[in-house]
Amino acid sequence: MAMWLSRCLLALFLGLTGVAHGASAEPESDKDNAGKSAYLTLIIDDLGQNPERDRRALALPGPVTLAIMPDTPHATDFAREAHKAGKTVILHMPMDPATGPYAWRPDLPMEELAKRLNDALLKVPYAAGLNNHEGSRMTAQPEAMGWLVAELQRRHLFLIDSRTSAKTVAAAQAQLIGLASASRDVFLDDVRTPEAVATQLKTAIRLAHKQGSVIMIGHPYPVTLDLLERELPGLKAQGINWIDVRRMISVRGNGAMAAHGKNGVYHKTAAAHPAKPSEPKAAPVTPSAPATPTKPDAPPAPTTPAEPAIPDAPSTPAAAAPDAPAAPAAPAAPAATEQEPPAEL
């Protein structure tokens, strides 16, 4: 009888312990889910054209990244103003099919591409990195993109691939050498109506919660600025942590999102092997331009995506002449305009 009673008491004890353990497991899971962060980075492109709209972008309440075009009348003055205000400035580099004195085209020799990059950086002082303006044809050129990412690494600048084409190899080439880089997820304003821009912002927020982070790009259109001025202050209440582009690169660790690759590695493209072009003559440097500031060396190229060292914004404009390689093969003649693709989900 005593033995039977002891066994009953032991079984009851173990049963109660199991129930207690099972009850405590569920709240821990909920707590873990609640602790997951959803990060968002906002880049405003095409700045330097209109002072009123530029300043509205500058005044957005948070760590907005300002992408300034070199061939605009207010590029240099606005870059200095934005830097003084503590914002991150990047060069919005024109690429084929974009046109103009700084635009990269596949038919140009590498010496000219190097000169145009150097000149563009002089026009946009304090640039901490670069993203492409248009560029559906140019970003598909592995040799030119291989040279570009190596030159950005030499200058301690980062790359944001705007992904105006699914054929881009820019971010893949950056990943190969371990350059601090990331790719755009959502365009806010391909369609310039209040309803369409609001829908794209909701898409970005949903994607941030789904994959942990989102990079969205907008433009200084009145409809876009109206929405951002109204909605950005409410991001935190929706569980969104708005962060600077440098921190976003660190969060992603140079890895590709699911829409752009697999297991953090960008989809296999023409960039599967790094380009090895020959070295051209150095591009000329404007004598009065300040030298590129000394920065820590960039990390070595990882075999799998690893967290990069993100350079600080330069205290003076980048101006060093690049060590450039040979020109890429010339494709078809450029078109005048380009439509950016919708958000990739």
C-alpha cells in the first residue's frame, strides 16, 4: 500500500512538473517573437535639382539617406548642407541608359569611366557611398561593376545597388570582394499617386516584418514627401526601427535578401567570377580638391556573406584618382529614359 501510494505521488509530481514546463514554454516563444526587430532604411534619390524639395527631404524626421545627382545645379551646396545637418550623403551616380557628362556607358573606355566617377565625387562632397541612377544596362556589365566595387573599397565608400534591373551584378560583385553593400527592396513612387505611394509604404513595412529588414527608395516628388512627412513619425508604433544606411549594411552583413539570392548569396549571374581587367592610366584629379581621408582598411572578401566594416562618412570630399582597369565590351546604344521596376517581394 505504501509503495502504491509513493508511486501515485511521484506520478502526480511529474505530471504537475510537465504541465508547469509546458505552460512556461509558450510565453518564452511569444517573448522571442516579440523581441524580433524589423528594420527600415529610407533613401531619397534625385536630389540637387530643386532647393525647396531638397530641404523637405532633409527635414524628414529621422536618419534619411540623401542621394545627390552630380549633374544638378545645387549638388555641391546641398551635399554640404546635408552633411552639416548630420545626414548621410551618397552619390547618385548616373548610369546607362541615363545620359549626361557623368553617366557611365558600356561603350566608354575604362579611363573615361574612372574620370567620370572621380569628377562626380568631387561634385558631391562628403559622399559616404554610392547608388546607381537608372543603370539597367550598365549594372549588368560584370567587368565595369568589378572595377567599380574595387574602387569604392579603395576609397572606403559603400555601395547600394538600386536594382533597376533584375540582371544587375553590382551587389554580387561587391559581395565577392567583401565591400560594404546592400540592395534596394522597394521603390515607393513608381506610380505617383497618393494611393500607390501609400500602398508601397505598407508593402515595405510588411516586408520588414517578414524578412527582418527593408531598404526603400523614394524621390522628392510632392506626393512622396507629403506621405513621408505624415507617416514616418508613426513607424515605431508599427514595430519598425528606422535606421541609418550604414547600420542597415551591418545588420544584413552583406547578405542577399530572399528575393535577390539564396542563403544570403546573390543569385548566380555573370558576376560568378570576379572581373580581372588590366589597369589603365589614372584619372585626373582636380588640384584644389581635398584628399580622401584616411580610413580603416575594408575587410577581406568572405567566402560566405559576413558582416562588413562600415566606413564613417568622410569629413572631407573624396577626391583621390582611381586605379582603373581596362574597358568593358561595348553593348547597344543607350536609351533616353528608363522605368524603375516595382518592389520585389
